[in-house]
Amino acid sequence: MNDEPLNEKPDMTLGFLKKQDLYGMSVGDLEERIEALKTEVLRCEAALNDRGNTRSEAEKLFKF
């Protein structure tokens, strides 16, 4: 069972990430960070796509 509270405000740590000093990070750390961010972008795009599909299906259902 998922113990996360419903309707909790999303953790937008991008503000923190944007402030981090990248100069002190190794090449490997930077590559790992880039891959993690790319994966997160794909996950967000998939969520947007799913929501768009749900909306268009609902509009078709209720369209007169």
C-alpha cells in the first residue's frame, strides 16, 4: 500500500538543483545527473500525454 498522502504538493526540487554549483562535480556525476533529468523529463511527458488522452476520451464521451 502506498503511504504517501493524497493531494500533497509536489516536491519541486528543481529550484534547489538550479542553485547547485556544477563546477565541483565530476564528469561522471554530471553524466549521471543528466541521465536522471532526461528520465524525469520523459516521465513528465508521459504523464502529460496520458492526461491529454484521458481528457480527449472524456470529451468524446460527453460530446452531444
